[in-house]
Amino acid sequence: MKRILRMTHQREIILDELNRSKTHPTADELYWSIKMKMPRISLATVYRNLEILSGAGLIQKLEVSGRQKRFDWNPAQHNHIFCTQCQGVDNIPTPDALAPNIGQMQEQGYCITGCRIEFFGLCPKCQNKTPYTDSKIGVHQMGCKTCGNTALNDQQRQILEAVAQSPDACGSKELVAATGLESKQVSSQITILKTKGYVTSPVRCKYAITEQGKKMLG
């Protein structure tokens, strides 16, 4: 490891906390746990070192469209399942039937450098919490108007109103200042609002309200 990348004390702490976590945390979530040990560390420092560590292949960065990046201590090839309600992430084995035919792609002239298969659904805890059930398939549904799960909780309404009042796309820091919520709360709720289609991200790490979001606020 030290031959690949110089191990600073900050990077050692970040790796240790990531190893302890079983939830594939976001940079924001990891920052709050690291801050308990290193009070002076900044969120930007955590972000920067996570990018460096993932770039060096020491950890794995999980990037899913419309969601915050998450990080996995295990850099070995494996796949994940995402809960569309609580945004939780779990490791899963990939059935052979779903594995890509690497040999066939190589025969077509592609140079394969990696592979990622992502599954989406509801975790067992969220299935027990969600009252909306599709009797045909026997699983709970969420995030669409047909199942009724479009309501806003108090934090989501605060954030959506703050985004609506901003003349330009705004970032998490502006939303924290406008709502008085913690950074971790803003990050988690913004992710849910994006999933529901109430906010969009026209610029990286910046958020704007959608027409659907405006209608939701009335």
C-alpha cells in the first residue's frame, strides 16, 4: 500500500473508518464519523482523499446516476444492490446468468478494464415500513404517483423551499445555511428529493427545483 500511495495520518484514519463501516458511506457520512477523531479535518479534505484513494485502487467508488457517490473499503470486483427508499447499499453475489460475456466483447475488439452490475429494489426493513404493495408481484412500491408515496416530510419541504427560493442552482452548504439542518441531513434528503423527481442537479453538487417540485410546493 505504501508503495502505491504515501500513507498520511489522514488517509489512515479515513481507511480505518471506511473499514469499520458496513454501510458503504457517502463522503459526508464518513466525514462526521472521522471528525470525532480529527476535529480539525475538513469535508473538502475527506472528499479529496477519498478520490485519491479510489483513484489508486485502494478503495472502491460507487457512482449511481442521481445519487451521491458512496465508497467501499473492499476494492475487489463485486456488485451491489441499492434500496430506492432508504438509499442503503449491500454487497450481493452476481448470478452467473447475469454475468457479462467478457470473451465475446474482447472478440469484438474491446479492451475490458472493469465491470459493474447494479441492482435496485427495497431492502427488507423498508418493505416492512412501506404500506403500498403491488399484489401482483408481492413487493412494495415507492417513488411514483401511482403508489402515493410523493409526500414530503418536514426536512424535505424545508430543503425544497430553500432550493425554490434560490435564483441559481445551490449547493449543500447553502442549503445547510438556509435550513439550519445538519450537512448529513441535507445530503440524505436531497438524494430522496432527486429520486422523487423534485430536484435536479444541472451542475455537479448543485441543485435546482424541477417543475414537478414546484407543483409539489403548490
